[in-house]
Amino acid sequence: MPAAESQNIPFTSSQEENRRLRRAVEELSVLNDLARAIGASLNLQDIMQTIIHRSLRAIHAEQGVITLVDQTAADSMKTLVRTMVSSTKHPQFHFNQSLLGWMHLNKKPLLIADPKTDERFRGVQWDASIRSLLCVPMTVKSNLIAVLTVYNKRDASQFSEEDQRLLAIIAGQSAQVMENARLYEEERALQEMKEEVRLAARIQLDLLPKSSPEIPGYDVAGRSIAAQVVGGDYFDFIPSEGGRFAVCLGDVSGKGLPASLLMANLQATLRGQTLLNPPAKLCLQRSNRLLYLSTSSEKFVTLFYSILDPNTHTLSFSNAGHDAPILLARGGDVRRLETGGVVLSIMEEFPFEEDQVTLAPDDVLVVYSDGITEAINMNQELFGVDRLLAAIRRNRDKSANELIDAIVATVREYAGPAPQADDMTLIVIKRLGQ
């Protein structure tokens, strides 16, 4: 070997070593800067933008995208969020679902030098201007949470193994930070939702009567116990002309916020109609039409609507598919108030009927929602109407409020540790004895 060539070998090796050292220093600088840039942020979108910007700069790529994987979707390959950054004037490339599927299966870096001829993705339609791409998984505890992809070297060269290694390190270092930000945003959204539900419950509570009306010769009380934070049961005492009161109890289909919104609509509708002083059946006919026009087809309302006239001691009523209230006479006879028609809002027009009863001294009327009779115990057995009637008989001499207390206590004792499955609402009307 000539002396000049032998002297050049150490020089070449030294150059290569220096290049590797410079590359290592640059990579450490990139990773250090990235860690500082994203470590203090809890904004997922900002974090992803920063990761992509630093990745493009580090490996001299034209475009980059982070695709978040929806862990909760039935289709685990669904794109949940896309963040794209481009350093060129090219239109933004669309992340290919085939890449995401490959990442789900392999969970390792993928370098494609020429997408159009790559046998692993035969038949996939690529954007015409994609010359090469580098794709790395972002995993947390072996779960794929996102994919980081960069496209096209700016100098028209190919991505190298060093580029692949650096991008994989960036993805590995950033994945947990992104996951922490995502969890923080979920927690914040949950807290905001809880606050909205709390405010909704407060508003709903304000819609219900704050106190029982004082009606000469009567003891009246009502109560609603929601199964969730907000409920779909509604009761009301609406004053009318001549000292009369509209007394009503409704049960909206469903539970939670949707039911509470329909309950608020029901309350506004009934109060507006009651101001016109129509007969009970006409009030239901008009309310039914209004609810039908403003309610989706899968929603409906059962309702017992009555007008109590303390001057004549009559109760005119119409029952729209609600559990028939129990009227327990002083002598022990029982009557169920069933006359009326179908549930509200399932058809636009329906000819509701009405009936009238006269309340004698010591008569007790109990209006209830099905959360009472359909309460179940640990053996999945219903509380039922017979047990409700027995509880009314045992406690009929108590005040209206005390009778409600006794019924609720009896239901809860029967249910035991079984959770409350539905809203429980009660109205008690007692005509005082002479």
C-alpha cells in the first residue's frame, strides 16, 4: 500500500468519527430543546405542533403529521385528531389508513424510499408528490396512541437510518408527554361537564315547587328524588282562577340531561296552558300537540293532570298514560284514576277524556311515578302497587309530608342495597277531616 494511501485511512476514519460526534451532539441538542419546549405544556395541540416543527427541522423533511389513535372507538384505526405542518407550498398530504393499519400490527419504524413501488403497500394510492416517507409509532405501555410521519427530504435525497433512529427517539420521548396532556384535557372536560350537570340540576330543582301550596281544608305535599344528578320526573302545583290549583305529575322517557331538558319543556308548556284555564282534557290535547311538534319521535311523556277546586272539593283529571293514582277513601275503598288517553307527544292529535271525583273528608290521593312501583330488590323483584297501597293504608293518618317519608322509606327498605334505577316522585293530597 503506498505511504500516501496508508496515511489517508486514519484521516478518513477521523473525519467519520467527527461527523458521528457532531451528529450525536446535534441530536442531543434537538432532544433537549424538544423536552424543554413540550415539558411545561398541557395543551395537546400545541405539543403536537412543536413535535412536528422540531422533527422537520431535525431531519430536514418537507411535511409532518401526527395522527392520534382513538383507543375507545370500535374501529381502533379511526383517526381522532390530525395535526399537519408543512414547510413547502405543496398541498397537505393525507395520512394513509394503510400506514395506520401497518403500525397497529407492527408498532415499529417504517421507512419507505419509494411509496409507488413498495411491495408492502401494493395497490395503495399515494399523493403524486410523495417521494419518500418515514413513519414511527408513538406508544405508551405498549399501546399505540399516535403515529408520527414525515414526508420528503427537502434536498430531494432519501431518509436515512440515522433519520429513522432520531425520529423514533423523538416519538418515544414525546409519547408520554402527549398522553399526559390528553389525559389532562379529558379530566378538564370531565370537570366542566360535571359543573354543567351540577348547574343543570340546580336549574331543574328551581323548576320544581319550592314549597307546597296552602289550600284551605287540604294537606298537600310533593317530592321528587332523582336517580341521577338530574331527572326526568316532574310535578307541579299551579295556581289558577277562583282558588283552584292544577296538580300534575309527569314522567319523561329516559334519564339524565336529555330527560331533564324535555321535563323543562313540559313544565313551560303546562304552565302556559294552565294560565288559559282550560278543562283538564283540553289542556292535555293542546300540550300534546305542542310537545309533538317540538320533540323527537323516540321521546314521550306520561302525565297525570288534574284541577283541584277546594270550594267544591272536586278533582277533575285526565291521565295521559301515567300510572293510575290511588284514591283511598275514608272507609277503605280504593279507586284508580285512569281516565284520559295515550302518552304525550307520540301522535299530534288525540281526543283525551276526563273524569271527576269528589274528595270526602279524610280521603287520601297518592300520585306517583313508576320509580316507586318499579323499584327492585336484590332478587330483581318489583316493589309493585300492592306494597304501595299497603304502605298508604298503614300511614294514612300521617301528614302529607310524613306519608311521603313513610312511602320512600318503605321502598328503600325493600330495595336494600340495590341502586335506585329510576326517579321517584310522589304527590299526596289529603282532605282534612271535619
